[in-house]
Amino acid sequence: MTRRVRRRTCREREGRVVRGAWCVVSARPEGEDDAAAVEVDWRALPDDTVLQLFARLNYRDRASMASACRAWRALGSSSCLWSTLDLRAHRYDREVASSLASRCGSLRRLRLRGHEAAEAVPALCAHGLREVVADGCRGLTDATLAVLAARHEDLQSLQIGPDPLERISSDALRHVALCCSQLRRLRLSGLREADADAVGALARCCPLLEDVAFLDCGTVDETALAGIHSLRFLSVAGCRNLKWATASTSWTQLSSLIALDVSRTDVSPSAVSRLISHAKTLKLICTLNCISVEEEQLHNPAVFSNSKGKVVLTINSDIFRSFETMFPIVDAKEHGVFHQCNWSHKDKIAGDITTWLEWILSQSLLRIAESNPQGMDGFWLQKGTTLLLRLLKSLQEDVQERAATALATFVVMDDETANVDPARSEAVMQNGGIRMLLDLARCSRESAQSEAAKAIANLSVNTKVAKAVADEGGITILTDLAKSMNRLVAEEAAGGLWNLSVGEDHKASIAVSGGIKALVDLIFRWPAGTDGVLERAAGALANLAADDKCSLEVAKAGGVHALVTLARSCKLDGALEQAARGLANLAAHGDNNDNNAAVGQEAGALEALVQLTGSQNEGVRQEAAGALWNLSFDDRNREAIAAVGGVEALVALVQQCLNASEGLQERAAGALWGLSVSEANSIAIGQGGGVAPLLTLARSEVEDVHETAAGALWNLAFYSGNALRIVEEGGVPVLVKICSSSGSKMARFMSALALAYMFDGRMDEVALVGASSASSSKSVNIEGARRIAFKHIETFVLTFSDPQMFSTAAASSAPAALSHVAEAVFIQEAGHLRCSRSEIGRFVVMLRNPSPILRACAAFALLQFTIPGGRHAVHHAGLLQEAGAGRVLRPAAAATTASIEAKIFARIVLRNLEHHQSGTST
């Protein structure tokens, strides 16, 4: 591995929706008379009740409900339903804004995403707008912000971030000040500058301004901020160019300042001390991740102890206890510090500070999690996790969402490899965070669903947490979210199912919950969607397809068609890679189900996979080659792949991947191995230049790579022309090295068989034809290569010989003696090899070869292919019976000139044939 339900119909047994507003609701137990059914006229509901229903729906379902009748359409446009609008998850431009304008006359609060959406805000004609919260506005310009301010003069709160506003200058800030005289809250991230004129304009034109946050800004005029006398809350978190001597002196003049946030800055301890001493109204200074302050506190824990009741919050502080000392009104352990209901009715200042501090902490903790500085493990494990979980219960929606995002972020150590810190993720679990996140995921707000699902997905990379998520019912919740019509929600839910589907224990649960169908539907719902939703859905299906039973469910739900559709039409590398991997996994169960054939028969599947082997993305090429490898085990697929150019494409791929990853090399060689089973393909591979790159891969020190290459060369060597090419390309030393030194028994076995094919005499005629048109030295070289090959084939066979065991077996007629030998020499992986009739026939002929070395090798090979319990042993035994192998094996087992190994191997093959024959007859 490496890295979102709302139904408009009643449940079937409770009735069915009839056109219009009538519904039949059954109040009877199943099986009783229909007389108990009651007709309900939903049009008779009071308007207030219908409005309450509308208020609990998202925009899509609200529009669907409003389309039921004229009365509901009118109610759906009621101003009380349109006081707030969250457009972050929707496509929003001027055209959409114009269509919404008739409903937005009473709009007061607007949330949006992207600078294009910000440009369309004036088209809503919401002149009474009080609050705008925007994110993803990196491309926002001065002109757009100025127009937004000019069209909404009653604006009281403007919050844009956390993406840096790199194109916003002090000019736009002045326009905001001049146009929005009712402004109370201004929070902006990443401004290039906030100069004295702009800040001064805020001081002059916005007399009610009490909350200012310039986060991660380039330059901010410290002295000018002191002119905003109404200021109660100030944050300059992340600003690195502040003059702290000036700031700490001038800000003491802010007569209303209650709380100050200087987190993630280079503020000095002396500046903090000066603010504590001279700012009369200041109650709280937040200094999270301020290196100088933290170092000073470590050396001198009492440095801020004489703070006159004022609190300095640092990474090292007990934030909850510090807050208690500042406002000892409510027992924080019993009621929780961050719960405005505990404060606002008793102390307005405490309530205001709590609200502000939640927002500040959620911002800073998320920024710290994103940057992931060294040495923070202790903080996250001892305090940070608990703090984020407290914020997850905030009454402020954006704080909740940001806390969930921080939980999703702080556990990830490496985005590329999707490594998750086990201690941090388990800390979330141990503190009850899984249940909290699942509860948040079930709320009605889609933005919260998305962030909660993202956190659950990332945490589920940890197997212990994944089990906890499953035990808490998280699979069902994520499956429901995956059915969401909100793409962001569905995307994160699919990511959660992707990570959970890694665990074998969870695959069946996902299938039972309907997750497979939901994932397939996602692919068809957003055929032109972003990489995220398609990649996650395909990745989850690929994991599920790796399970034998689930692969059947994937195919039944239309997964083959969905993945092939992606492979054919998608242009996104991440989605293409997972689609190809899914098809590879579906095709990997050829002995247990029909999915392999089904994939091959799906229109355009093989063409798409062949085309993907030429992708510029290595991951896509690797998974496409793997899929073709698995598909080539089916006879019809094998020929169909060749018919659509698969041989040429894979030869080109293996030529190009010599310096690529081991995974790509293995799969490219494997695909050629699979295709080379047929004579036409094998000859085409040899003539198309496939031998040389396969020999290069066979030289690899990686066992999986040279084993797969040896398998392909074994198949190619069956045909004399290819055998000669292997010799001419210097293949004998390569195969000899594998045969003698590879750590893989399978690689040694197949290289020995390849050498046996090459020098059993069939290549001699081809070599003579070549010698007649070239120098005679080739014949000499071939003879020398033959001697080297025979020497190492003999050595290979003798490595499986135990003199004492073989002598006992030769002297005994008891079956147990042969069984002991068979068990000792059996190569487990060889039981997966399937030979054709011609290959089995060739080994039978080889038993009569003049060379005792080849006779022993042939007997050894037939032993491996017929061992009872092998996947294809019955198939091989049947082919041997058809070839009359018994007439050859008996003399071989009794030959006085044969080696003891050859005779024992022949006896074991005869025993195997008798076993299979008796099993067939019974």
C-alpha cells in the first residue's frame, strides 16, 4: 500500500412515495391485511412544520422537496431558510449566483471556496450580508476584494484564509475599511503587507472593530495597530517580520485589548513580559510554538509567574488549568473549559475569550500539524490530542471542522508513503476520538462530514484504529457518506473505505454494508470528477477485489464495467493506476471464479490496458502490466491481448523498464511470461526483440525480478528459434548463474528447464542452418555452452539428493520411503505451474534422451508437476496418461545405467500417476 445519506423515498415496508404529496404509510406488521394502511396527505402539514423539514435538508434535497408542489415551492423560498448559505462544496460562479439571487434578499452569512466564487458574490444581490467566510482564495485580487466590500457595506465579519492572500495589498485593505464601517471582525491570512495607511484607515473608519487577525502576513505596521482603540482581540500568529520592541510598547496603549495571539512568531520573552506588565486590560497571551519563549520557560519555569492574574499559554502550559485560574467560575473538569454555555451567562468576557481562544487554538494547532516541526511528539501525546478533541465539541462550526482537519493532519508523517504515527493515532483512539469523529460524520453539515471522514480515513491506516472504527460502526457510516451527492463528502468517505479495506477482517463488513455498490456508483456519478474521488473509489474496489469472495461481489455490482470505464476514459494517473490494479486483482482468481474471463470479455478492457502500458506514469504502467499478466492465464484472453497489440506493447515496455522500479520490471516480465505460453506469441516475442531485455532482467539481484524473467525465458526456450537467440544473446551464462546461485528454488528450477529445452537436440537443426550462412565458430560455441549447461543442470538436480534417503528408497518397496523423498524435493511454488500437452510430451521424450543428465532433469520436472495436491497435478497426470508416459517411466525407473536420482524420481512419478488414476476412477 502506499494515499461523504439522504434519501427522498420511504423504506419499502413503510410505504412508497406517490407522485405529488401523497404517501401510503403502513402501520401493520408484515403479512397483515392492507386495511391497516393509512393515507397521509403531506400537503395538510402546517407551514411551520414544513419549514422545519426544509431547514434540516441540504440544498439539493431542499430543491427536490420544493419541486413537489407550488405551496412547497413557495415555502422553499422563505427568507428564514436562506439567512445562511454554505457553497464550499458546490460549483459556484456568476451563473449560479444569478439563479440564487431571488432567494438571497435576507442572506446574512455566506461561506464559499475559491477566488472564482468570491468574484461571483456580488451577483447574489445580498446587500444585507453580514458575514463572509472564504477559503481557498489564493488567487483573490485587490479588485475582487474591493468590489465585495463596496457591494456589502453592512458587512460585520470578513474572514479569508488559511490559504495566503498573496495578491492582496494594503490598497484592498483600505477599500474594506472605507466601505465597511460596521466591521467588527477582520481575519485575513497571508497578506503581502498591512501598511500604516491601511491599518490607520481601519482605525478611523471602523469604530466597532474589535477582532483583528493578520495571520502569516509579510509585514504589519505594529504602531498603526495601536490606533484601533476598539480592539479587544488581536492575532498576528505566523508573522515573522514584526519589531517586537515597538509592538510590545505600542500595544500596551490598546485600552480594550483582552487577548493577544503571537503564536508561531519569533517574539522575545522580554516582549511578553513587557506586555504582561504594562497592558492593563490584557488577560491572555497565546504563544504556541514560539521557540524563544518556550526555551526561556524551560530554563526558568517561573518566568511568567508574576503575571498579575494574566495567563501566558505556551506549548509547555497546562492550557485547561491556566484557563481555570483566569476564570475560576466553573469546574472545568466537570463541564469542560471550551463550552460557551458554561461561561456566557455568567461572565461575558469569559465567554468572548473562550470563543476567540477556540478559534485561535484551532488555527495554530492546524498550522503546527501541517508544518510538523521536530520535537512535538510529547506535546501531541500529552496535551495536543486532548486539546483537539475538546475543540471537536465546540459550538463553532468552523472550529469543529478545523479540529477534525488537524486530527487528520497531525497523525500523518509522510504524505507520499501514507505513513501514520502509531502513537498519535492510538492516542486519539484511547481518548475517545473515534466515537467523536463518527458522531461528527453523522451530523447534517456536509462540510463537517467531509473533515470527519478525512480524519477517520487517515487514522484508519493504523490497524488498531481501523478495528476500533469498524467496531464502532464506522464502516456503515462511511458507506452512507459514500452515497452522498456532495463530492467532497463522498471522496473522503471513499478514502476511509480504501484504508479500511486493507484489513482482511474488514472486507466482508464493507461488502455487507453495501460499500461495494456505493463505490461502484461513485465512479459512474463523477465520470469527469477530480482525481480524488475516482482514485479513492477505484483503490477501495481494488483492495476488495483481492479477496476471493469480495471479488465476486465487485463483479456482481458492476465493478468490472466501472473499472474498465475508468481505464478507457479517465485522464488522471492516480485513478488509472487504481483502476488497473483493480482489474489485476479481479483477474487473479482464475481458478475460483469467472472474473478473469469477464474482464477480458468487457468491451475495450484489453485495449485500454495495453494502451496504459505506454503511460508516462510508472505506477500506471506497472499496474497495467500486472493486469495483463493475470489476464494472460486465460487462453482466450491471451490471444485477445496479442490481437490488440499486446505483444509489441509489452516488449516495448520491458525494453524501457530496465532502469525502472523492481515492481514494474517484475510485472513487465510476468506479462511476457504469460503471453509466451502460446507458440505464436512466443515466436513473436523472440522476433520482436524480447529476448535481450529479458536476459537483462534475469541478471537482476532481486529474486522476484530474475525469477519472473527466468519463467519467461523458459517458455521462450521451448521454440528452437528463441533458444538459439538466447544462446546468441549470451543467455547461457545468465541462466547458469540463476540455476546455481539464486535464492529462489523456483528461479533455479525454471532456469534449469530452460537450459534443458535449449540443449535437448531440437535447437541443433536451427543452429546448423545458421552456421551454413555464418562462421563455424557458432557451432563450437554452442557445443561449449551445451557442456556448461549440462554441468549446472546436473548440479541443480543433485542439490535435491540425500544419499542416505535415496539409498533407503532404492532398497525399499514401501510407499513411505518414496513419500519421504517426494516431500523433501518438492518445490512448493512449482505446484502453481501449468504445462501444455506439448510441454508434457517434450519431457516424456526427454526421458529417452541419450544424456542421463536430461533424463534425470525430465523425471525431476514431472515429479514436481504431478505431486498430489498441486494446483494442476490432475491436469498434468491426465496429459501423461494420454502420452503413454507409463511405458517410458517404467524402463527409466529400472535402467541400470541411470543415476539413482533419475530412477527414484521416475518411481515417484509412476506412484503419482497411480494416485491420480485411482482418484479419477473412484
